[in-house]
Amino acid sequence: MATTLGNGNEGDDCVLSKSLGGGPLGLGDPDDRSLRKAEKEILIPAKMKEKAKRLKCASEVKDFGECAKQQGLMMPFMCRPKAKSLENCLKAAYSDPAFIALCTEEFLEERAHFRRTGVKAKERKKDAIL
């Protein structure tokens, strides 16, 4: 007897829930806007961190990097003000509701594209460069 993991309906031969399977390539429904716990707690915050460092806090990241390069082993002591500045900038970005919504929307668009085509965002960027 097959055990169902998703929706729990008796007699259903599907192993995964409908939200995790289906779609044109079997990768999930591209139009599904719901988020799993891992997406909310890991993937979207990682996207926010990368985007904040690149766009919102670029000067702080650059200043801290230059300080770390100059100070070498003394970096933990000599670069505290730069590190604190970077930390404050990142905290402000992470608590901005508009920034959170922007990153969430970008994640959902990338996931929908992957579910439609099977092409990951990194592969699309690599192809765009070539």
C-alpha cells in the first residue's frame, strides 16, 4: 500500500502534495504564490542579504573590506566601527517592509520561471553573459 505524504487523501497515488508537484515539468505549479518554511526562513533571507550587500550597503561593504585588508590580523579590533556601520546598514535593510516585499517577489518570479522552464536563475544569468 502506498503511503501519501502530501494531502493525506485515502486512495490518492500521489506521493507529493499538489503544491510540490504538478506544473508543466512536474516541478510545481508556476502560479502558486505560497511559500514553504524553508523559503521564508532561508532562501528569501539569503536573497535579501546578497541584494542588500550589493545595492543598499555597497559603500559600507567596501569600507569594511578595505579596512580588513589594511589591518590584517588586527582587523577584529581596528575595524569595529566599520563592522558596526555595516551591521546597522544591513539591519535597516532587513527591517524595511518594501525591501522584504521586493526580494520575496523576485524569489517568487524566479521560482515560477524555474517551474515553467526547468532553467535555474544562475543558468539564465550565465547564458545572458555569454
